[in-house]
Amino acid sequence: MGSKIKSIEDIQGLSYSFMASQTFLSGIELDIFTCIGREKLQSSIVSKRTGSSLRGTEALLNALAGMGLIIKDRQGRFRNAPLSLKHLVRGGKDFIADGFRHAYSQYKDWGMLAESVRSGKPLQGSRDSRRFFLAMHYNGIQKAKILSERINTGTPVKMLDLGSGPGTYTIQLLEKHKTLQSVLVDFEDAHKWARRFGKEAGVLGRMKFINGDFLKADPGTDYDIALLSNIIHIYSEKENLRLIKKIKGCLKQSGLIIIHDIFLDESKTTPLRASLFSLNMLLHTNGGRSYSRGEAADWLAKTGFQKSTYLPFMNNTGAVTALNGR
């Protein structure tokens, strides 16, 4: 998802690129990879296990094999490719397939993109919260591990996680820093997932929860760290400035703010993943978009933060950090 269009063949391929995406996501939706597991199966067996038609199952398996996600042998049996076996089969320690189910749910939304561009307004309707929070968690695990390893936090005691979602980033930081305690501010539907994952990781005892809108809630003061992970893209520049000012009042002198997100370069056109994500925010928020790391650094400077730095992670994400000044 980074190569530029250079030929008429590229344009033709782009117009049908949704087919490959939907093939993969349909395999996730039908749990094809878990169904096969470590076995070698004929399409008829996969059809019975998934409750799908033989015609449709065989066509889907062949397409997934064409992508290299599944391997088909000379006897017509299908088995998972090593990468699929590691990440797409339920029960494995590196399983992340549930993180893609939200993308399957978004397909219809993206079919309305032209209408949203015309109006400048988001789509109406509710989201599937279970798929949303599972996607946030499983898509965030590796990035959260990188964050916990690369951020030099010293010996923190108290952290504020505003808009904590399923708690993925807090949990990784708690696992890394045994002296750390975290206050998570979000709605209860997010907290139930954070409690589940925190309990699984053995860090729930160092997590405290404040229910409600983190834009309005009063989380208190004297925090060593404040984390805004995957938050700024939801809001307008004006709202983000107000949020950062709020965080400043919650932090200790020289306390650390961490703004983690997917960032654009200064042209606002690349990386492509980030510019496409701006369109996703057009579809689903009133004023959100992808921002450049320069914009985030400017907000921090305007509100009195000092020594801003940028740490790149994976998938065009990274963290802008700064210290609280007075």
C-alpha cells in the first residue's frame, strides 16, 4: 500500500483491488484459517465445517491459495501457509485475526465515500463495538510493545491514559515498568475489554478506571506520564489543542506526554496509509483527520511543552513526546 500509479495497468488493477481485500476478509469472517488449523483438508470438509456452500468455499480457498495465504497440494487439499498458521488460527499466542473483522464491517461504509466527500459529513449509524475494540487491541499489540520498549520513562509511578480503549498500550507499559500504575479514562464499554485484557496479562491490580467522556472527566493531577494513543485523529485541531492543555494541567513538572498515532508527512499526501486513514475519519467523525507529526509538535509548543521528539514505530505510526514546562 505504498506504490504509486505509473501505468494504465496500475489504474485497472487499482479499480479492482477491493476484490483481494474482500477475499481475505471473507476468509477471516468465515474463520477459514482456524477451520483448517494444522490439517490438510479437502474443500468439501472446509465447506461442512464452516457451514458454507461447496461452490463458494472452493472458489474462496483457491483465491486464498493464489494469494499465498493457503497452500494447495496436488491432491487438492488445502493447508495454512506458515504466516497464516502463526497469526490467523485462533488459539495461538500470536493470533491477530479478530483485529481484521472490524475492517470487514467497514466495507459498506467505504462504499459511501463519494457521498461523504460531497457533504463533508460523517455517515450516520452505530458501530459494532465488539469488533471495534477487538480490532483496536489486536492491531495495537505490536505497536504497544514497541512503545513500551522505546519510550524512556525513567522510573514512573503514575500514568494517565485518556481515551484508553481496550487498554492495550497501558497494559504493555505496566508489564514493562513494574512500579507503574495507570488511570484509564473512557466509557464502560471500553473498560470491560481493558479489564479482560489486563486480567489476562496479570496487571489488572495496577489499573484504575474513570468512566465517562475523557474530554470532560477530571482525572486529577500529579501524573508522571500522560498517554494519548490513537486519539488525535478523532478530533479537530481546536479540540486537540484543548485536550493537550487539559493534559498539561494533569502532569507534574517535566512530566512526559506521549501522543501516539498514524502520522502524515508535511505534504499531507504520504504515507498513503495515513492519507487513506484521513478519509476513514471523514466517514466516521465530525472533525477528525490524520495529522502530521509537525502539527502535533506545534500544538505541544503552543501549550508550553518542551523538548519535543518523534519516534517512528511500524505501519507509519509513531509517537511525538515532550516534557511539561511551566
